[in-house]
Amino acid sequence: MYDGSKYDLNENILRTKEIVDLAHQAGVSVEAEIGSVARGVFSDEEEGDGTLTDSQSAKEFVAATGVL
């Protein structure tokens, strides 16, 4: 699990891609985060502004990084 959500989308993609490339060489999948989830009683998120990730950014992120 890599959480680069504190970076803007482009920087997060670059950093996550590096981790994914290394992990995939070892046969390991990577879970990564690009934004926030809703905060509240059912959330364990302590940081972030509570803004939900938009689907287009998520699609771009997965295509660019290769996260599984």
C-alpha cells in the first residue's frame, strides 16, 4: 500500500509508478491512494480534506501506474 494522496495527481503518478515497477519485478501487487474517502463515522481517515476522488482521475491513475 502506497499513499501518495498528499501530492498532486502528476507527482503521485510518478512516485507510484516507481514503486509499482519495483514491486511487479518481485511479483507483488500494489494498492495505492490518489485522494480522500468520505470522512465520518465509517472512515478511518485522519488526514485529507474529505474530497472524494473523481472517477476520471482514478482511471488516469490506474492506466499510468499499473496498480492492480
